[in-house]
Amino acid sequence: AEDLLPEYFVGDSKLYSKKALEDARRDGVFWISRVPNTVAETGEMIEEAILGRGMWNKAEVSKGLSFQEFRVPKFDIPQRFIVVRTDASKTRTDKSVDRTVTKEKAQLEEAIAKLSKRGFACRPDLERALSDVFAKAGYHEVEAFSWRQEARARGRGRPRKGDEGPNVFFVDTVKVKSLQSKIRKDKLDRAC
């Protein structure tokens, strides 16, 4: 019955478990599997590949396919992790991230325009509101901003002579900075 066992098992990420790997090792069977993203080493290897700690090898069988190989001892079983990327996935990812960056910038500009029309009782309130606008932004941050202060009359009607009322703070200009390193990292990360 042992001669009926295949020399290689090929499976999806369900194959990758400690028990399955120990059984395969015991039976002398090699295996090829996609490693689940829940395995900590998966993220580490992708990160190492992105940071360029290894050389991308071009696949001989397919143009536009590159890979990096890493040797990892997991479950006391020597393993090879292979990080793969294709030119097509890189192109697709670049376009997707660029669309996300453009959409985010447009949303921020719209929110800043609304914010510039709103008056604030004090400068810390203005800064907090500006911070809230950028809280969920993944690819942009405030590089610099300016504000203006205007005196507003109290109540309705014509103000009395010498009655200046409270000062109100407005956002004047906001300089938005794109986080190029984050954009580059996401393009590379998603391509693998």
C-alpha cells in the first residue's frame, strides 16, 4: 500500500497544518501548498521580499513571473516559502492603489472645503476637526495649514458701536502631503 502513496501532495491552504506536515514527513511525502495568511511567517516573508532582502528570480517557464525563495524551519520541519509576483498583478495593483489615492485626495479636498466654511470657537477645536478629517486617510497627511480669525457680532441686527463680539476661527489653507513610501509599500505588498 505504501507504493500507492504519491511522491508529492499538492493542496490548497487547508493542507498546511502541523499534523498534515508531520504525517507527510513521516510517510516521506513531499508537499506543495499555499501557506495561509494567518501564519505569521507568511507576512514576514512577503515583507522581506518587498524590502528586497532577496533577489527576484525570473521564472523560465512563464514571462512576467518572478519569485523569491526563503528557507524556514516551522514545526521543526525544514520548509521553503516561495513569494510569487507577476507583472500583470503589479500593473493591476498599481492602478488600484492609484485610484484609491486619487479618490482619497478628492474626498479630503471636499471635506477641507466644507471645513473652511465652518467657524470654530477656538483654535484647538479647529485643529481637532482637521485631525478628524485626516484620521481615516491612509495615503495623505497635513503638511501645513493656516487659519484666520474673524470677529463676529453678537446676536442679530446691527452691532453697537465698539461691540466686537467673539472671535471665530476658520481654516484658511491646508497643504496636503501624499505619503509616497506608504503608496509604494502598498503597491509592492499587494502585488505579491
